[in-house]
Amino acid sequence: MKRKHGFALLLVTMCGLGLTTAWRVPEAKAQKGRAEHDWEYKVGVVSYNPGERLTDDQRARAFEKLLTDQARQGWEPVGSLLSRDNVQTVGGGVITRDTTSFVAYRRARR
């Protein structure tokens, strides 16, 4: 009978040790810092004139071409700095609405 109790005690002890090692919290490690770039910036102009009579797909392709051309030179858009809407009436009845946006680009200084 003692033999069974001894084996059970040994089994419980081994399980207890196994559980305590399984419950260990993983050690926190610091992340590597990002390499900071010395950026150079430029501002580009994107305009929208509904009088151009472009479809949305045609206009999207024109904007994509603009972004692709800038990317080939290493520029990435950061965001819009300013958008300006011009509303004009011609002859008291015709209204035109032009939109001009100034977009900031950046690239790592070379």
C-alpha cells in the first residue's frame, strides 16, 4: 500500500513541477529601434476640373500615373497639406468648381 502512495506522491510532484514550468511568463524583450532617416520633402499639386470631362476611371488612372512617377524617383506621399475649392460663375448661370490639392511627399535624403 505504501508503494502505491509513494508512486502517487511522485506522480503528483512531477505533474506539479511540469505545470509550474508551463505557467512561466515569457520574458519581455525590447524591440529593435527603427533606423531614423533624414527626410527631404517636396509638395506636389493635384487638381480636379470637372470641365475636363474625364470619367472617374480615367481620372483615377491619371492620379495613379502621377503617384507611380513620383515613386520611381523615391518619393512617397505623406498626406494632403491643403485643398482649395474654387467656385466661379460665368454669366450669372454657369458654375464651375475646380479643386486643387497640395500633397506632401518625402524620401530619405540621399
